[in-house]
Amino acid sequence: MTTVTAGKFIFAGHTWSQAERKATFTYELHYKEETFTFTETLLFPQVEEINSIPQELLETILNNILLSLGVSYYKIYCPKELIITNFTLTEEQANFWNTVYTKGLGEFFYKNKIDFRGLISFPFSSDAAWKSVSFPRKDRSLVGIGGGKDSIVTAELLKKHNKPFTNFVINTHPIREEVIKLVGGTSITVKRIFDPQLFQLSDREDSYNGHVPVSSHYAFIGLLCAALYDYRYIIVSNEHSSNYGSVTYHDMEINHQWSKSFEFEAMFQNYVHIFITPDVTYFSLLRQFTEIGIVKEFVKYPQYFSHFSSCNRNFKITGEKSERKWCGECAKCAFAFVMLAAFLPPEKVISIFGQSLFEKKSLLQTYKELLGTVAIKPFDCVGTPDEVKGAFYLAMEKGYKDDPVMKYYKEEVLPGIPDVGKLKTEVFVASSSHNIPKEFQKIVSI
């Protein structure tokens, strides 16, 4: 078990330039005899005139973005002492951030064998006083577009029901640009520039690397965009399946998708309304639905088949770009292949991926993990084992050949499913847990 180092991490402050549409966030990391200073930058577009935001509200949002983005630099050495220099938190706020850092870094702690118990403790003061600032926004939405199937479904459902929205993007990418061109409408793209030392230090033998709760960053950046550009809603496309983790570690469920979960969504929505503004609401339009249920809707839009991608190797923060939309090697590709195979004929799915992933013996272990026949579900944005089992059965009914992966399913998995008919129904059942505002609930009928 790894013990964390002595030292301290300082949230040093932020700057905002309205003229340059630029926000900067500064951190200090003290480790042994070394001190590192990091600055991360966000650049906002000149798509329309930026609103004059109440100074108190602007300052509050920037303070919270400072805390959110800091996790990427904090995790380099994970010092126990956290210092906030320019403002103080209430105890309730500190508890929120303790949860975001602890659960959001769950996979990181697990993979680095770090005992996180008692590690994260944000400072607070009984004298701290934060109040929510009323700032009514236009009745329109920012919709997060990542380039994958989920945000496409959200956009198409909103278009179908004439709900006005603008595409919201963090860092441009050729795949996102292709998708947005098909979605249509206007876009707000924020450029996020990491401090280059983050990547330099990752090469040191004594530093830590791993997954961070990136969706929480997008939530807070989206909040600033909603205030700047006059939007009432921030809509994301996180499904019910994102609530399920992969493994338990020190009595905590480790969930790669925690910052996409309903728990985070509810926490964030509540935090914003109490401590920032009651006039901007963040929610997932697809929260009630399983991954396989969303794919069932997605296949109604074939115009996107040759343009979208869910393969994470296309979206590395280092800026590396894959030559292919689908690497055909990762858990995300394997999962997306079987989900699409449940609804589309073999020749169509193979044309999307450029190959049949059911033929690849090298993916057999990955499919075992996806099917739940080995202990740990992949640390990736994938659905539950039951959904995968149901998708395989539907693919089998569509006549997919007995390639190595399908053969494994038929011989080793299918006999252990007690009631296939029941499974095929249950994987499409919508959850009753969601935070969808009433004015949007009627459009979610997939």
C-alpha cells in the first residue's frame, strides 16, 4: 500500500480578463525540497457579446473552477495539506469537495494502491458565508458535445421537440467538428490549456498518474459559460448505467464514471443552487436510460454512423490524434461494437469499425470483463454486464457468425442466463431516478 507524501498543495488564485475572454488558475505544489507552480488557462470564444456578470457571481464561479481544475495537479503527489489562499469554504462546501476529490479520484487511488482514507480534507471556517446570487438567464440550453452517440441522441431529441440549444465543446477536435456539422446550430467552444509541467512531471518515477473526474471540470466550466452567454440550462448525456462501479476498495465503490453518475449530478445541482446561483440548472437528459436503450435510439440516425466515435484514444489530453475513429483494441471499442451489433446487421457494424471485433481473439479477455465473467468491470465508460449479455443475445439473433468472441458467449455465458427473455426486457427498463426539469421530461420517451 502506498503512503502519500508530506508537503502541501495550494490553490493560489485566479485571474479574469473580460477583454481577452481569458481565465487563468494558479496552483503551488510543495514536494520534499521542491516547489512547482502551475497555471492552467481557459479561453472563451467571441461568439456573441459576453454579459456583464455580477462581480460576486463571477468571483464565486471562478473560485469553484479553481478548486475543480486543481485535481489534475494535486494528484501528481497527493499531499495531505490543502490550502486555499483567497477565500474560505463553509463546512458543507468542504464536504462537497472532499467527496468530489475522493470519489472522483477513486480509480486513481485504486490503481496507484493509495490508501485514501482520511487523505482529502478541504479547509473550512465556521465564519465563512457564501450566498447564492440570483441572475436569471434566457430559457435556452448549452448541450455538451463529445463526439459520441449519447450527446448525438440528446441533440436530436431536443431538435425533434424544438428546444433551443447551443453546442458546448471543451477543446475542438475533428470528430466533434464532424458531429457538430451534422447536428447543426451554433457552438460555444472553450479552449482548455494545461500547464505543460503536468505532462513533464508524469514521466518522473516518483509521481502518480491516472484518471481524474473530468466531467466535473466540464460542469463548472459550463456553469461559467451559462452565466457569460445567457443560458438557463447545462445539459449533459449521462445514462443510468454510469452509476455502476467496477470494484470495491477500502469499502468505497470505485467508479470510472463517478463524475457522470447520478450522485455527482444531484450533488452538483444542489451545490450550484445553494452556493452559486439558483438560475442555472445542470442535468442529464438521458439519466433514466441504460446504455443499450440509448443505442436503440441512436441507430435511428444513420447519418452519424461514419462520423461519430466513442474510442477514448481519439481524445487524449496530450493532444495526440488517432488516425482511425476506432482503435479496435480498447474496452470502449469492444463495448460499442456489441451494442451496435444488437441493432444493426453485421455488414453495417463492420463498415463502421473497419473490422469485426468478434473475430479478434485479443479482445476475448476484454469481452469477459464486459460480460462480468471475470472479477472487475473495465475502467471505462461502458454499460453493465447484463446489458452486454443482452446485446450479445440480440446480435446472435441477427446472425452474427460464431467468431471467437461470439462462440465464447454462446458456450460459456448464454447457458448461465436463467431467463433470456426477462433479461432482454430488463436491460431496457428506464430508471425513475433523474433530475430532469418538468419542461424537458415529456421529450424523453425513448
